[in-house]
Amino acid sequence: MRLAASPEVYRALAKHFTSDDVPRPAAAHMAAEVLTHGEGMETSIARFDEVYRSLRSQGFDDEAAQHLAVESLEQGHEGV
């Protein structure tokens, strides 16, 4: 099910993700993906954190790790 795309919904989603300690750029990316793909998008904060930390330990910089972790959730992959 897709959510109604509106600035208010986007901001609420991004705020929710940041309140769960997701970095702001990744939270914004996750909010955009949820609005685009609907409820089928994996939004597990624990899963994001696991993939993000793994990518950081592999040498990816902070920004790249954030974006790749969100993409991993979108695709439902085990990791990058």
C-alpha cells in the first residue's frame, strides 16, 4: 500500500526515522523511499544500523554507507 505523498507525511516519516537515531540524510532518503514504494519497503531501524555499520567497517565513508544501507533496505538485500 502506498502512502499519500505530501510534505507533511514526508516530514513525519523523516522525523520518525531521525528520532530512532538514523542520520538525517539517511532518514530523508528512507522517507522518500517509503513514499515511493509504500509499505513494501523494509524500514527496520535495526537492519539499517546493521548494514550501515558493516559498510562503515568495510571502509565506506559516512554518507556512502548511509545511502547504500537505505538502498539495501529498499532492495531487501542482506547487505552490500
